[in-house]
Amino acid sequence: MTVSIVRPAERGLEPVKPDSPVQLRVVADGLDGEPYVHLTEVPAGHHIATHSHSETEVTIILSGSARVDGAECPAGTVIVIPANQSYALDAGDEPLTFVVVRPRKASYDGPK
């Protein structure tokens, strides 16, 4: 594994799927013993439906704000979500940018 540096102007985010407002860049793929890391941007007011992952997740709010399971999470907030814990996320009144770190690539279960 080599050092990866992703500056804000060089994020190179792409839609999660065609016509999706959610933009994502996988920074580390979580394979071969590497952690899984991705950057995500969602528009203001965007709802990410209830779901879970097979691995513990650390989410760091870089800009904007989110509501996670009823808790307000402004920029700078660090959220630890246990493996297999169901949760939902709602962006605040401005676009939301966050980074997700997991110990390895995870399976996804959702939306519920």
C-alpha cells in the first residue's frame, strides 16, 4: 500500500449509479488487508435509508451536517457505527461531505 492523498480540489467523485445525486470516490478498496475508505458527497436534504454493513464503520463529517438516528452531527463530528447496526442518515440544509473508514470491505444490507 502506498500513501494516498486526496485534496478537496482533487476528489474526483463520481455518481454512485447513473443519475444519482450521490457522489463517491473509493480511496482504498478494503482488499488484501487494506482498510476500506471512501469519500461521499450528497445534496442538501438527501436521505440515506436505513441500512447496515457487516463491518464497523467510522464516519467523519467533513462539511455540512447530518442527522444520524436523531442526533445532530455538524462538521467535525466522528460517528462510530458497530457492525450490523441499522442506521439512517439525513443531510442538513447544505451539501454534506463525509468520509467512511472500515477495517475491510463490507457487505451491505438495506435499505430497510
